[in-house]
Amino acid sequence: MPAVVFLVAIALVAALFMSFTVGANSNSAPVAPAVGANALSVLRAALLVGVVAGLGAILQGGSISETIGKDLITGVSITPLAAATALLTAATLITVGNSYGYPIPSAFTVTGAMIGAGIALGGGFATHEYLVILGFWFAIPVVEAVLAYGLARGLRSDSIPETLGVPLLAGTVGYALANIQLTVIPTETEGQGSIAAFAAHSSHLLSIDLVGSYTVGMVLVSAAVGLAAFGVTRLLLERDESAGIDQFLIALGLVVVFTSGGTQVGLATGPLEAIFESELHLASIYLLALGGVGILAGAWIRAPRLIQAVSNEYASLGPRRSIAALVPAFLVAQAAIVFGIPISFNKVMIASIVGSGLAAGGSGDGVSARKAGYTVGSWVASMVGAGVVSFGLYSALHAIPGLA
């Protein structure tokens, strides 16, 4: 029993450290455009990032956390030793890589570490799950670049008035927000619910199914939220176009920060999913709260420096291209949450920025076959390397009497 308590404690500390790292490195970019446009101060941005990303972690992190903790390996349940091994492997590799100037993608490293520890534990490969995750990863840069490119071209077009183009995007984001999955929304079945589903079912609106369980009532609720977002944004732009765009940029950035927290916390909390159920007998919301606290602390301590650095890069994009980059990032990241797919949020933002940059007639921020190859190579290396190290570390620790 003492060994189990020790391993659980180590895993909890490692998870807290991982969430701190995520909070420091993965949530700053969405508010950088507002800071670069002088619409938000660095310190206020860092404060908001910590709070909003922490809330996103608690309210949206459940699906990805469950994928990391339960779906990457078949036939076994992750033990405290396996969880501690995976988290220590991922946290160490990420820390060492960052200290030497080689950023290690968190999503790929944690995924590889969990697979390695799970295989060493005696589990099997969840091949179908890997194919889904890999397919989503490779689709991200294509889908995001196309969406960001099209939106940036539309916002730059003289044929679409500013007071129409930006509010339309706000309406789209509002419609999507009504459908995002939240842990605090009750559902008839197990899982996270949405505002649209809850409102439609509670008020007994039209329950005619359109696609799957998506009903006419949910469409009406979502459309109402979208229209409200459209109307408010249009009023702001008509009052003062420049100030209205800056205000929308702040709101959109915080929405994306919220989403980032939801996508990244599972990388820290996922390995502990089985432990919280079997050893601690606690609901997953407490685990997500632990991750949310780590993300908040990481953002408050380290985000100001990163926001300042990244905002200088976004200043050259301008508010319209920044909006065109943020909207696809939000939509794709929310899709990842729906399907429970772990993603690297920094890679999501980079893909959007590339597409937005191409719309201005640039080179896509240095996009080339060599750079793309290097990026894919870093994915493979981080996953395989973390898997091998985690497998070896678990095997070594398992051989120690009292730790098995």
C-alpha cells in the first residue's frame, strides 16, 4: 500500500507539472493579436489567459482526458506505476527539449509515452484509435490553411463591407459556441452536453432529428445565439469600426483560449483517469480541476513573457488576418474535443497563421517542403522516442520489488 500511495503522489505531482507547462506554453497565442493591436495590455492578457484557460480545462477537458487515459491501449487499465512513468517521461522530455531550444510537441509526446507504458504493462495496440488520431492530425494543416486563407481573402475583399464580414464570423462563432460540449451541462446519456441541446430539450422545442441526435430545436437555439453575436458585433463596428474590431479580437481570442485549455488539460490529466476511478474513487471533474489549477499557475507565471514575444509577430498580421487565423483554430480545436482527439494547440495556431499569411500574397511564413518535413519528423520522433523511453522506464521500475 505505501508503494501505491507513493506512486499516486508522484503521478499527481507530474500531472500538475505537465499542466503548468501546458499553461505556460500553449495558451498565450490566441490573445497575442489583441496585445499586438494595443487593444489589451500584456499583464491583463496574462491574467485573463490563466482564468479563461483554467475554466476551459475544467469545463471542456473531459473527452480528451478520457482518450489519453483509457483509449490508447486495449486489454489493461493504467496503473499508478504506468501513469507515473508516462507523465515523468513526457514531462522530462518536454523540459529538456525546451531548455536546449528544441520545443517538443506535448500532444505527441504524451500520446507516445502512454502507449509505451501501456504496452509495457501488457496492453495491446488500439490500432483503430491511432488511425483516427493520425488522420485528424494530418488533416489539421490542410483544413486550417484552406479555411484561414478563404476567410482572410474575404475580409480583405472590397466587395464585402467590414460591417458585414466580421459580424458574420461573429455569428458563426456564436452558433458554434451554443454547441460546444461542457462538463456542467446535464445530458440524458453519459458524456458532456451543450447549451443548445439542454435549452432545446428543456423547453421542448422541435425534437425532429436532422443528423443523428441533432434536432431542429438545437438549430433554432444555436441560430438565436449566432444572431445575437452577429447583432452585437455589428453594433460595435457601426459605432466605431476600429474599436469594434479590437473588441471582437479580444472576445475571439478569449474564446480560443478557453478552447485551448479544454484541448490541452487532458495531456496532463489523462494518465490519471483510471487512478481517480479505481484508487481515489473521485469523479473526473476533480482531476480536471487539478489540471485547471496547473494551467492557471503556468499562465500567470510565464505567459506575460510569451505574450509579449508572440504579440510582436502578430502585429505584422494585422487584426483582420488575425481574426481569419483564430476562427479556424477555434473550430478545429472544438472538433478535436468532440471526437476526444489530443492535439498540439501550437500546431493548430501555426497552420491557421500560415493560411492567413498566404492570403496576403506572402510565402506563408516560410512554408516549404523542408519545413513541413521537419515538422512531421518532430511528430514522429517525439511519439516514438517517448514511447521507447516510457516502455524502458516502466520495465525497469516494474522490476524493482515493491513497485510492481
